[in-house]
Amino acid sequence: ENTLLTGYKDGFYIRSDEQDGMELRVGGTLQGDYRHYGETARDNRFDIRRARLMFRGQLTPWFRVGLTYEFQGNETKHLIDAYGEAAISEFHSLRFGQFKEPFSLEWQTRNKGLYFAERSMGYSLGPKRDIGLMLHGSFYHDTVNYAAGLFNGDGIDGSSGGESDEPELAARLVVSPFKASSAEWLKFLQIGASATYAQIDLSNVDLEVKSSGMTGTGMNLYVLGHNTKFGVIQNADNRIRTSLEAAWAWESFALTGEYFRLKYTDLKPSGKPARDAEFSSWYVSAMCCLTGEDFVLSRGVMKPLHPESVFNPAEGAFGAVVLAARAEYFTGDEDWINPVAFVSVKEADAYSVALNWILHPMHRMIFDYTYTDFSDPVRVRVNPDGNVDYVEKESVLTLRFSTDF
Amino acid sequence: ENTLLTGYKDGFYIRSDEQDGMELRVGGTLQGDYRHYGETARDNRFDIRRARLMFRGQLTPWFRVGLTYEFQGNETKHLIDAYGEAAISEFHSLRFGQFKEPFSLEWQTRNKGLYFAERSMGYSLGPKRDIGLMLHGSFYHDTVNYAAGLFNGDGIDGSSGGESDEPELAARLVVSPFKASSAEWLKFLQIGASATYAQIDLSNVDLEVKSSGMTGTGMNLYVLGHNTKFGVIQNADNRIRTSLEAAWAWESFALTGEYFRLKYTDLKPSGKPARDAEFSSWYVSAMCCLTGEDFVLSRGVMKPLHPESVFNPAEGAFGAVVLAARAEYFTGDEDWINPVAFVSVKEADAYSVALNWILHPMHRMIFDYTYTDFSDPVRVRVNPDGNVDYVEKESVLTLRFSTDF
Amino acid sequence: ENTLLTGYKDGFYIRSDEQDGMELRVGGTLQGDYRHYGETARDNRFDIRRARLMFRGQLTPWFRVGLTYEFQGNETKHLIDAYGEAAISEFHSLRFGQFKEPFSLEWQTRNKGLYFAERSMGYSLGPKRDIGLMLHGSFYHDTVNYAAGLFNGDGIDGSSGGESDEPELAARLVVSPFKASSAEWLKFLQIGASATYAQIDLSNVDLEVKSSGMTGTGMNLYVLGHNTKFGVIQNADNRIRTSLEAAWAWESFALTGEYFRLKYTDLKPSGKPARDAEFSSWYVSAMCCLTGEDFVLSRGVMKPLHPESVFNPAEGAFGAVVLAARAEYFTGDEDWINPVAFVSVKEADAYSVALNWILHPMHRMIFDYTYTDFSDPVRVRVNPDGNVDYVEKESVLTLRFSTDF
């Protein structure tokens, strides 16, 4: 029996006073949105974007456990993260259970370290969370960060029972060559690459690409499923994803950019020859902290920015402000678009500006305006009178209050 | 980093010892029922009525966050409350996220402050929880309490995508004119009014009215949906709710009463003229604390009664006992009743008596007997042999053990 | 208001320093599996087997509350345990809400006290958790343990509304005649019996028997539902379960065995005479702790084994190791098997060997190999090319890391 201490540091904790001793953290995330569209056919509304609970336990110096639950929305899958992690050494760990597949800077960076309401369109091309096993760590004082794992390849709590039970391979490698350098402006420069490879079955052909304003709605920029314009797919071979990334931060300024590519090989519709389906996307974003706080890249990801003074008007303190801009582009495979379905586009380009007001390490407001231009019309809905609403662009203003406790 | 204290006061907490400092509360509610019906066609059974988890965080003096989850039943929507609240001043706050729409004394009063197994039939006519934004507070030392907000109008985690995306307006105003008076018997006298107004779409025409014994079952007193006796509804205009309330408490005695009204305007069935649908209900209830504890009305709602001594037979202490009686009445729109469906009644009146044994601030037993008389037969089920069971009344005894920790 | 202490003992707690004082425990269970089959038709994969949260509250000396949630899988029913328990005396309690029906040693023993990846096939024949009321306790210093209760008989959060609303009776009695004896080798010898009896309706005819490797998949060893080879069942009479158990532990060695029987009486298919359906199963298992720790039986169940030293290679400590072996047998009612459906077998026998490495009271790895032989082929799936995969045996290796915090 141990007597433990209670406190708060980036979250409420109960822990022993030894180094690396026992610790339990209980926390959560709540994000409340208001979304307004420029197009009248779209549905302006309030939304709960995330409502998560988090439990983190450090039970022994060499073992951690993490559980995260998401209760937003009308979903049956509430388990987000559920992993155990054994420390092999100070810098290398083996993680197993359900967690984020290693891929892409944007995906690996926590919500709190991103400065737009939503991730870029390329996010849809990457893997999400999955069940598996991963080795990850860093070499040479954070100069090289790696993660590589084996996963089911079926996504969160995937219970698809296709023919292929080969695991998906996923890996990410990030190099920060000047991490130890004395040149401050080079210190946070990193480049990286990721890839996943899996033999798949039909249940894995389920792509849905979304623009910023389509998040949480039934609308998509591109849909590829079982049932295509060539007929029902009967066989699939591989799914290959690749991404290249670069990031640089210097004092109150940061730049990030990524290129994503997703390829399904040999999708075989009934009675027709097999063919591939290819998708790509890129984004470039720039962040500037108007109140002078510094951006930090650590362990291959962008750290959440910590305001120097927290909101307290009585003392003339108002927190930190980050201004961010992003350009992005998506190309969907033309071949697989059914022109009468109006659910997929060949190309889309999007531009975002976002103002982040970080009142407190735990509280943030985001004002994000994103304009997306589609190459083809997308159906919004069929009205009761039989008329169909289409949109060819989307301009969406998202107001978000986010709190992490 | 702060070191915090751990304790219990109306729930377990971790908090700093400063005034208005950081605080996390973790708690829950568990209600186990046994329900017995006088009618043999109905299904006597044990039930878990509520099984909630609650997290409340005070992160900064000016910001609170609340998360409540309900895990009872075979539902996918577990998120009950998910709100952030910014204190504008000591007496006024801005709340956003998902929470109870401001409407009606009975709805605003917590479970622990109500002395019957279920809320009255009028509860079905009011709004429930929704996603939105609300300003609320009080003036003149609790003499005037107000709350007004904008909501999606689609209920919990509503993701309906109708044509109308106008927000619902909801407001409640309660006046306690003698709050500051020295006349004890006038102090807790309050009157109030509430209203909601929304332009709606078809997905919002989904009324289900339930009697006490129908809670948690598939049975209803009145159903109004898409598909009516006039055919499928193709258009809807407004939904307007109003309620009037009065409450009075003096020492161990309390009276409450409310009148509810719900109106859908211009429901347009296919090929037929549009018409309105109107519903109303009222209840009057009286509570008497046999063990002498006082009832308290504060911030416009009934506070849970605190027993003077907790159950401890060794010291001859048995907690508090509250006896309560209620009469209520419901009128449903005659026009929209399909006489061959047997799912709706024109009128219902109900009478309840309930004994509340409050063993401890956290433990309560309720013995509630409610008799409801229907103006028309309601179908219970079709038996395998083809016979149909109907009921024209309901007499239900609910035994509940309730614990809040 | 009370100030409480924080600590860890078999879980994190907040509690007062009085004897039997207020206490809140927050904990969880995470089990990550990798499952590999000897049969190529089966699907090797990673899995989250359990991802539970647990809250236990002791609010007053005479009342406890327990809530357990399971978030693994694509399920809507997350509430596992939700009960209140009133202490009648030191040794007898009344429990109500949702919890495990009293039946069988294997079912009553917690996961941590079992040494195979999955419970035996007989587990499928027993009751699971249900909503009801139970008296349980022990006499003569743990010599006699009993539990008896009334339940809905419809399982977790059952909301089936059949004709029969008679409660299910369930009881278990365990006798350890030599508990107080000075003969160490007789002390932990116990024998017991359990039974359940219920008048049922059609919704209760829903048997699915699974082998070790079928857990969490859609496959079964035997399926009995509404729709049988004799046609749709129109009436059902009783469901009767019985089990006999014996267990013995002496120092580092333990033996357990059980016999299960399940009988549905007078299942009446449409236009055919009523007939019974009968099922039985047994298992025998032996456990040996290679590192010398002792097994303990207490309150009628097997206690989790506590390692003498926790994993710490620097000090040459590696935890405890338990080797376990099990033989089991299942017989399904021949009459109700539809020979062209390939979803049920007449008989199955299974053999398991399992190595348990208990690194820490909270961490355990299990390596379980189970071979099951079926008397008849069972369909695995229909391939896209029209071929059907069948199996007549199952050899499955389960690797599990389990953590309880």
C-alpha cells in the first residue's frame, strides 16, 4: 500500500513522490463548435466536435497504459486509444493495443498542436487508429525519431472478416539533423517520410475524403467503396500509402508541409479487368504567434504552444494569439467517378486562415475560415419537392471553444 | 504544478485550497428499479433507470466544464451533458455545448430535487438537452432568475439535416418577489414562464408522450411522427412551446404546479391542406417532509432535501421521509389520432403518491404508485397467437433505490 | 466536508482514514491479444479483448456501489456492472442492480483468478449478468458460501418484452468443509452446486456456444434461436440450468472441475409438437505455480495469485509463472441441428495448455494454446468466388497482455 500525492500539471494526477513512480491521470477534452456556411444549401449549426475522457496510468517504471474514450456523436465505437507500453530503454518503447498508426506529421501531432479547425484533406488518405504492435523511439538526442509497427489494417475495433489476414506494415521516420546545433534557426528543422503497406480484402475499400466543412456530416469529396461505377468489386490486392513531410519552427514562426499518396492496386469489378485507384494530396501551412511565444518541435511532432501569461483581464493578461494560413490540394482518381452520382470530385483546392486565441494552456478558441473549390458539383440533398441541391464550393466559418483538462 | 487536496462534499473532489481554485469532481448516479403493474398485460421487471458518470472541472476562476455520460440502456448516444461555462460576473454566465434547454421548473430541477419516480406527462412536451449557447444568471439576490439561449433544436447530438437550419430560441424567467423578505412563509414563493420557438423541418416532428409506467418501454400515450393518418408529412413550419409555473415552499411543506403547451404549426401532409397539432398538460404536486426538514428553492429550482441525521439504527437515526402527491392531466390533438393504430389517446389523467426515504444525502428509496387513466385503449403487444393486448389504464408501483456519489 | 487520503492498493483510491469510511476507487482493465489459428481459413489478428473502466464507491459503512463499463467492440451495451450493495451484517449483503448471476465457480471467479485465455465451453450454457436482487454471504468463517437471487432473466440491460415476466431464480452454494481445519492440504477443498430456473418467452431462446478461438467472432459451435430447422418457435416453457463444481488448492497446485447442464423445455415450433433442447459440458483443469506462490480459494472463488517478487531484471526478479492445462467437452442437442446450415455440432472436445507470466500484480502475459475437435464441419465463410470454407477443428494460439489498474 502506497500513499500518493494529488496535483495538477497538464492534467489532474494522483502519483507517488518517487521518480518514475506510480501515477494515474484523469482528464478530458471538450470541443464545442458553431459552424456557418456561405452556401445556403448547407446546414449551419452548433456541434460537439469532441467529448473525450482520458485515463493514463504509470504502474511500474517500465510500463504505462493509456485509455481514451470518445462519446461524441451517434457512434457505437467509443474506444479511441487503448494501449499498453513497455519501456525497453529510456528512449525506446514497445506499444501494443489500439492507437494511431505511425504516419504523417499532421496525424501524429495532437489536436492541441494544430492551429486549424480540421486537419487537411490528405488526412483522409492516411491510416487512422488500428490494433497492433509498434516499436518507437528516438536516437541521438531526438535527432532521429522512428516508429514502425504491424496492424490489423481494418481500423478502429475492426471486425471485418475478409480473406486476407496479413497485417498492415506502417512506419514513419523523421530526421532533425540540426537538433543539437547551436544555430537556433536550424534547430527545429525536420524532414520525414511515412508509408503503409497491406494486402487487403474488399472490406478495406472504403475511402471517404472530406473537406473541412464536411467533417461530421454525411457529405464527402470522394467516395470509393464496394459498389463502383464499374460494378461491385470482387477482389482487391494491395493498399499502399506514402507521405513526405517537412517542418520548420523558429521562434514565433513555423512552417509545415506534407504530400500524401494512396493507391489501391488491382481492384477487380465483376466481369471487367482489374485496375488501380490513385489519390494524392498536399498542404502547406504557416503559423505565426503574434504574442511572441515560441513554437517547439519535439519527438517528431509539433508541441502545443504554451502561453506566457494566462487570460486575466484584471492584470492586463490575455493569453497567446496564433495566426495560421494553409493551402491544400486534393486529386481523386478520375476513372472511378460515377458522373451521375455527384459524390466524388476529380480535384479540390482549399485555403484556410485561422486565428487561435490560447487563453490558458487548457482553453483555446479557434476562428477558422476555409474556402474549398471543387472541380465538380457535389450533391447536398434531395428536397421533399424533388429538387436536388448541389454545391461546387464550400466556404465555412468554424468557431470552436476547446478545453483540455 | 500545483499540489491539490482530496475530499468529499456532495461528491468526491480533488482541488486546490485557494478560493475558486482548480477543482475536479468525479461522481455518478445509479438508480435500480423494480416496477410492478396492476395490468397483467404489462411486463413487471427490474430495471437500471440511470447509470451515469459525471466529471466536473473548475480549471480557472472564470471557467468550468461539465461532462455527464449515461450508460443505461441499449442506446448509442451516451453523452448527456458536455458544456463549458464562462463566468461573466459573479451572477451571470455564458454556457455552450450540450446541456438542458431552459424550460420548466420540473425539467430544470435535478432528479434529486424531485419526489416522484418520473417527471409528469408534460415533460414529454418540453425540450430536452440540445447543443447551443445560453446566457443565464440572477439579479437582486436571487429575486429574478433568467436563462435564454440558441440551440440546434434537434435534441441530443442531433445530426438531422433538414432544410431548416434556423436555431431554436428558448428562454425561462423566474421571479421570487419575496426572496429578501423577512416573512418566512413568503420567502420561497416563485412564479415563472418559459417558451421555445423554432422553425422546424420534418425530422423535428417526432413527439412521444409517455405516462410514468411507460418510461423506458416502447409504449406511448401519444405518437406524432412523419407518417400520420393523413399520410406522410411533407412540410412543417414552427414548433412553439410555452409553460407557466409556480412553486412555494415553507418549512417542511412545498407545492409546485405547471402548465405546458406544445404546438406544431402548418404540418402539411401530402395532397392535403396543412393543419396545426396542439398538445397541453398540467400537474399540481404537494410535498411534505414528515421528519421536519425544510424545503428550499434556490436559483429558480427545488434543492435536494438534506436529511438532518443519516441512517444509523445504532444511534436511532433513520434519515428523512418525504410524502408527495401529484395530479396531472394531458390532452393530445384529436385530429392527428389514427383510430385503428391504438398508439395515441385524446386525454389522460394521472394521480401519484410517493414515499421518499432519504437515508443519507447520497441514498434514497422511492416508493411511487401512479394510476393513469386513458381516454382510449392503447395497444401493448400482439401475442404469438394473434391476440392483441390493450390497456385503458395503468397502475404502476415503482420501487427505486437511488445513489449519487 | 471530509478531507480524504489518496493511495494505491490493488487499485487507485481516495478514502477517509476511518475504518469502513468513505472510499472511491477508479480503475480499469486492458487486455490486448494476438490470435493465431492453425487453420488457414481462419483470420489471424490483433484484438482488444477487454477495455474496462471501473468505479467502486464505499459511501457509508453499510453501503457500497459498483459501476463497470466495457468499451471494447462494436456494441451498444457498455454497462457491465451497476449495483448497489447494502451490508446486512459483516458477512451478509443484499445486492441489487445489474451484476453476475450466481452460478458456477468459473463464472464467479474474476478474470485475474483464471489461467486460460478464455473460460470453458460450458460458460456459454450458464447465465451472464442480469438485472435483479441477490442475497449473498458466508457462514462459519467462510465454510459455507451462498448466493441466491431473482433476476429478469433477459441478460444485460434486457428490454425484451415477451409474455412471461416471471423472474429467474438463481442460486449457488459452496461448501469448504475443512476451511478451519489444521490440515493444510484439505483447507482449500470445496464443492458446490448452482441452478437457475425461469419461465421464458421466445426472446430468451438465443443460445450461442463458442470455443476458445470463436470468442469475439461471429462463429459458433452451436446456435439455437427463434428460427430452427423445425420452423419458427412459437412457444417456450422453461429454461433450467444446473452445475456441479469442485476445486482444490494446496500450495502451488490447484485443481478445478465443473459440469454444466442447460435445458429448454417445450419449445413449440409452428405446426409441430413441442420438444425439449438439452446441452451439457464439463471441464477439468490443473494449475501449477512454477515459482512457488500459493493458490488461495476464498469466499467460494479462486483468488488472483500474488507474485512474491515483481519483474525487475536488475534485481534478478521476474515475477511468477503458472502453468495450466484443461480438458473440456461439450454436447449439443442433436435434434435441433439443421444439417445443411453448418452452424452447430453435436459434440466438441477441447484441450488447452497455458503459460501465465505474472510480472506484477497488475500485469500478466498469457500464452494459451487450445485445440478443439468438432464432430461436424462448421462454416467459416462464403468466399467471393462462391466457395465455402469449413473447419472441423480449431487450433488457436492466443497471446495476451493484460493489465489491471
